[in-house]
Amino acid sequence: MNRAYHKWFSASLHRNMELLVFGHAGRAVLFFPTRMARFYDYENWGIVEALQTKIENGEIQLFCVDSIDIESFYNHWVHPATRIARHLQYEQYILTEVLPFMRSQNSGSYFEVAGCSMGSFHAINIAMRHPSVFKKVVCMSGRFDLTLQIDDFKDLFDGYRDEDIYFNMPQQFMANLHDGAILDAIRNIEIIMAVGETDPFVHSNRDFSALLSGKDIPHQLYIWDNYAHRPRYWRQMVALYL
């Protein structure tokens, strides 16, 4: 299958950023990495290989981007307002640099977005914030509100709250979203969530599913056996849902 490495200096982030592209045609999929992971991890874990047939057949084209979570959500040495500000710079990198790059590499008319674990948060957050851009979002083993402490997973903002944090927590801002045009745009997105029945994030998935249902937003929630928060499960999930 076609594999291409790309690197450029990001004007949004003021640092070099890297990504990998797999495939030559098909549905363009923006693929966010797991917590503090790198753009090459999905390849190393065999997750890209699980999609090899679809990639080689020109059904999908994967764009595996890098993470800066260690500079944003997991940078515990700076104030929480600085953490979310850095994340917003990352969002601008995706919107103003990565998406135009994807357009230059793919002749399709729309994008899909996906991620595993923390990558699921990035995927659902950008899709809900910019619903006219994406036609499908796939969240595997995801967490949809980073302000909640869930078992050993702490509140990533240490109790601090502001508008930027609120409008980047899908489980929060979606609950109070009543704009008909935005909701209609979200209803046009194919939304798929998959999580293990003993995953600590299963309640976040069920709560978010109930929230979507309450707003008449079509979606699919799949509860897998066991923990299912590992690459060997994600290899199965991507083959089914991407």
C-alpha cells in the first residue's frame, strides 16, 4: 500500500509537525492518536495493517496525525487556561493546515474523523464543533468530558473552568446546544462509538449516547465484551467501523 511521510513547520503551533498518509484514494480519514501517542503508533500496533485491503483497494485513505497532548491537556506544569489555549492552537493546525493538505492529496468531497482512547475525544470534539466539515466520526474507547475524574483518570483541568474548556467538552456543550441549523448539521454526520463493557469510559459513552438520543441525533453505540481498550481490539474495531 502507498505510504508517505510528511513534515512541515506549523504556523499555528510554531513547531515542526509530522504525519503519515496511507493509501492513494477513497474516503479521507483524519486519524487522531491515543493519549500522548505519536503519528506512527497506529502503524506500529498493526491497526493500519488491519485496514490494508480497504486502503489498497482505494476505499479509504488514512491521515495519521501527531499529538501535542503533552503540551496541552497533560501539561500539568502550566495553568489550565494555558493548556486549553494550546489545544485551540492544535485545532487551528488541524483546520488550517492538515485539512487543506488532505484536500491536496484526496479528490473526495468530504472528510471522516476517527480516534482511539484520547483520539476519540479529539475526533468527536472537532466533529461536533465543526459539523459541516465531517460526514462520519468513529470513536473507539473514548472519553467525552476531560473535566470529570473517572477512576484513575483525573480532571485534566484541576477544577479550573472557563468558556474555552466548556466549549471543548462535547458532553457539556452538546447538552445545551439548541441551534437548529447546527443540530441539523450534526444529524447529517454518521456517528459510531465503540467501547468495552468494563472500560472505565463506558459510562461516558452511555451518557453521551443518551444525550444524542435526546436531541434526535442518529448514532450507533457498540458495547464490546471485556475491557477492549487495547490495540488488539482496535484492530478489530477499525475493520468493522472505518
